[in-house]
Amino acid sequence: MPPRRRDRRSHRDPSPSPSRPSGPRASPSSPRLRLAFIVPPLLLLVLTVLHFTGLLSRSPPYPQTPGKTPLSVYDRGLVKRQVSAGEILAEHARVSENRSRRHFPNPVLAYVTPWNSKGYDMAKLFSMKLTHVSPVWYDLKSDRNKLSLEGQHNYDAGWVSELQNSGSLVVPRVVLEAFPGVVLLKKKSRDKTIELIVSECRDKGYDGVVLESWSRWAAYGVLDDPELRQLALQFVKQLGEALHSISSKSSTRNHLELIYVIPAPRMEGPNNQDFGPEDLLQLADSVGGFSLMTYDFSGPQNPGPSAPLKWIQYSLTTLLPAKGSASQVHSHMIFLGINFYGNDFLLSKGGGGGSITGRDFIHLLEKYKPSLQWDDKSSEHFFIYSDKGVRHAVFYPTLLSLSVRLDEAQDWGAGLSIWEIGQGLDYFFDVL
Ligand SMILES: *[C@@H]1O[C@H](CO)[C@@H](O)[C@H](O)[C@H]1NC(C)=O
């Protein structure tokens, strides 16, 4: 097993800023360990007793494996507007016992992060519903002119082959952290970058990779310079073609695949930073698909829904303009982004708050027994609660909000990309 960090700071990762690298971090527990040596023994004893009596634990023990029921969430009548905290608490940890029955027929790409170990288990448990699994393992870095691929220590041979044996393609995510000047300007370094990725795939028997580079290129100004922008797109094409020229080990029918991560278009209108329909057309013949990040619509400074349905529709229409046009043909290449995390925002003057996992959501439901409301405008559920005089708004996916988005993807003939499966509730897998 790879080291499993539980680092709450990182779970919104898909496009961290270059100043906040998402690579391996120092163990967050080390300062606490040091503290343990200076805490008086008596206090330690008291803390230990409190811990074992459960007074300090944040929530009751969370079941590791979901319970089973013969019926799906649809048959159980749980996919609806009128949901109560009590019903979610009673039902979230039970899933349909037939885990190979798919409700969503198109490809499903599931991200798994080392800092949310639950995702590793969920990927194995529901591999029949996941066509692609992307462990978030690699960073391609530059040190002066030297390029290196970091994250090999995350590789877990048993887990990868177990998934491949049950039919999922394993396509780890690689973030191109390297300084764009180093990667893009010289042919030799473009080739070297591609060689590093391709040889890691051969070495570990992966079925390809998911590449994230667009947000870095945007931050470094690459996309504002027409020549650099073209070099950047050429680089993605070259990587896609290099991977595609190799047959996959796990399934001889397939070639290695490149899935390219793209931001959702801004509602304020197009600019250089956007990945537009022409970019999509340019890459379409060389890559296997696009992981479209339709989440993180709101933030602590502008609390609100995670992914309003209208914004999702706008993103798809912008990228795949007129029905029947050339780009429309490519809608099957889109893996529509679906968040399995949510947000707990402060509604005070300065804003604040941030992302929460399913476990946090369950804890909030237990503690505040809030009443959930359906927001028609965004097609998401939310609730409001108060803590120490401060009001909070919580947006977290529900079976209905997921189901509505899955229908939208299906209408377009698109697949899904889920960020990330360790953060969801067990019964979310029933709608897949
Ligand atoms: C599970 O669902 C699949 C697809 O609907 C079906 O073919 C299979 O027979 C089911 N398995 C069981 C054990 O009911």
C-alpha cells in the first residue's frame, strides 16, 4: 500500500495554483508527535481516556464497507427533492448489492487521491462501474534544466493489477509542474518530458495517463502568447500520439491513452486562458478524451453552489457548439466533471470556509439536523446552520443533484470524471 496521507488542505486539488504545489507534503503529524513528548503524562492519560470513551472523536465510527440492499437508490425512492437529514443518515451507507449493474452507460473516470484512502477501496469495490481510474500520483518537475517525474513511491502494484483484472483502465494523473520554458522551448526537452511519461507507463503497465497542465500554462502566461500557446498544444498532441503508438499491456485491444484536463469556460465570456472549441478540435485526433472541470463554481468569497446545472450546460455548449457541427461529434470525448465533495461556507462579512467530504457532511447532519432545500436555479441541495452566532451554507451533492447531471451528460453522449471517489457517500455509486 502506498503511504496514505490525510491532508484536508488538498482535497479540492484539481487545479491548484503553481504557488501551492500538490506534491507530497511533510507529514502533518510531525509537530503533534513532538508535542506529545512535552504534554504532561497526566494530561495524556486524560486525553487517552476521553478518546476511548468517544468524547473527543468527531463522529461515530464510519462503516468501512457499505451495507447491502437488494434495491437500488431509485427503487428505494431516494432520488428526489424532498430529502431529510434523517433519511440521508439512515440510507447513505447502504448500496445496491448488484455492483455490476450500471445505470450510466458512458465512460466513467474516477480520481483517487492518496490523502483520502477510502477512494482506494471504493475503486476496487465499484470497479465494474468505473471504466477509468486515475490515481493522483505524479508531478513532472524541473530543477533548472533537469526534468524529473516524481511520485513513483505512490505506485501500488497489487491495487493497479486488481483494477485492471476487473476491467478498469488505470491512468494515473500527471501534473506538469515543470517551468514551461524548460519543457516547451526545445525539442530535446519536449521529447525528454514525453519519454519520462511513456517509460513510466511501460514500466508500471499503466493504460495511459491523465495530464494536467493547462492551469499551469495559464498561470505562467503561456496561453497569452500565440506562439507559445501553439507550442503547448503541439506538445499535448505529441504526447497523445506517443502514448497511442503503444499497445496496452492489460488489454491488447487498447492503446495507451492520454486524457487531458481542461477548465470549464468562464461565463464572463471567452479569453486566452480558456480552453476553447478550436483547441478541442486541434487535439481531438491525438488524445483519448478531455476531463472537464465543471466544479468549484463558487468559493469562500462568493458562497454558492458547486456546479450550477446552467453553467454545466453553458460549458458543454461553448466547447461543442452547434449540433451537427464537427466539434459536436466530439462530445463522446468529454468526461464531464462531477464533484463528490461539497462546501461549507461562512455567510459572515469576510466569507470563508471551504470544501468538505462526505464524512464531514454526515457529521454536520448529525449535529445540526438541518432541513435541506432544493435550489431550483442551480439544481443543487443546500442547508443553512448557525455555529457560535455565524451562519453557514452547506452545498454537498445528493442523489438527485447527481442524477440530474448524469442525465445531462448522457443527453450529450458524454462520460463523467469524478473528483474524487474517496470523498463521496457510499450510495452515490448506485447512480453510476
Ligand atoms: C446484476 O445486474 C446485471 C446487469 O443488469 C445482470 O446482468 C446481472 O444478472 C445482475 N446480477 C445479479 C446477481 O442479479
